[in-house]
Amino acid sequence: MKVKTLCLLVLLLLPLTAYAQGLPTITLGVGEATEPGEVSTALQILMVLTILSVAPAILLMTTGFTRIVIVLSFVRQALGTQQAPSNQIVVGLSLFLTFFIMAPVFNQINEQALQPYLNQQITQDQALTEALKPMRQFMFSQVGEKDLQLLVDISKAPQPENQDDISLLTLIPAFVLSELKRAFQMGFLLFVPFLMIDMIVASILMAMGMMMLPPIIISLPFKILLFVLVDGWSLVIGSLVKSFG
């Protein structure tokens, strides 16, 4: 009873102690701007916060992350191991492989845009322009001509004469579409050997009259064994990295 009373007194005295010490408070409000520069600064802050909220999606959609995570997900589905490896492992491995593949591009952005901007050698607009050049070059090296032409036709824009005439609003969706197409092509090739094992096991079980036994229970150890014997993870990761070359 004494302990409960002591705790209650502490909780009651905390606000009084904080008031006596003069702790700072935070207030939010909307005031009237006296100069146009204040409005411009507020709009810039709002734009930066908006960009930061969608920055992860922009970063993932303009790199090789899409292809990598889809192919690794296909590997798990083809093996039939349900949640092994888990989603966290698949996404984490995809992120680190993305950083590994995009390292030359990121280094080029750092040397040509970020460092000169931090050293006040170029302006903010020039830094943004220089940073986009390596990213555009990477996406152009991976995008398919048919996908790019499809987006140009949909946008009803004039036929571009060179790469500089293609805007990011057209390039990024075409790049993502190409990544999805390549990922599903690689996923199909991954499914073929495991599908053959499932068919062989299902045929043997039917021939033995064991139709009530699910074939996936029998084929799963054989698929894992095959994947381990051929060093499957090294083959998949090596093929993924080389596909960006």
C-alpha cells in the first residue's frame, strides 16, 4: 500500500517539477508571411518532405531491385519451401545485391554531382542534372526498345530523335516494365527443372497407387537436394549480377 501511495505522489509531482524547471515546449502554427522568400522556403521544405516520403520507391524503381527480388521470390516458390528463406532475408539480400550492382553508378553520382555540390563548385540545379545522367545511362542500358516505344506511343509525345529527348516520366515506367519482363523470363527458366521433378514424382506415386499422398511432400527433399548439389544460390546470384552487365 505504501509503494502504491509513493508511486502516485511521484506521478502527481512530475508535472509540477517540469513546470518549475521551465522545460521547453513545441508549438506548431500557421502565420502570415511578410516576404515572398518565406513562402518560397516553406514550399521548398514541403517539396523536400514529399520527395523523402516517396524516395524509397523512386530509388527501388530506378535500380535493379525489382528484377532481383522477383527472381529470388521465384526461386522460393519453385522450391516449394513456403517461407524459407523468409521475406526479410529475400528483401535484405535483394537490397545488398542492388547496392553491389549499382555501386559504379552511385560512385559516379558522388564524384560528378554530390562532392562538387558540397564543395560549392556547382549549383543545386547543376548537381541534380549531373546526378541524373548516370541513372539515365543505367536505365537506358537495361530498357527494351519495344517497352520504351510503347510508353512513347501511350504518352502521344513526338518521336524522340535521341536519348536526351526522352523524359524520366517515360523512361522510368519503360525501365520497370523491362525489368518485370526479364524477371519473369528468368523465373520461368527456374521453374522448369523443379517442375520436371514434381511431374516424375507424381507419375511414380500414381503408378504405385498412392494417389492420396501429396506429391509435393515427396518431391520437396529431392528439389532441395538438386538445388544444393548444383550450388543453386551461386548460380542464381551469378546469373542475376551478370544479367546487368
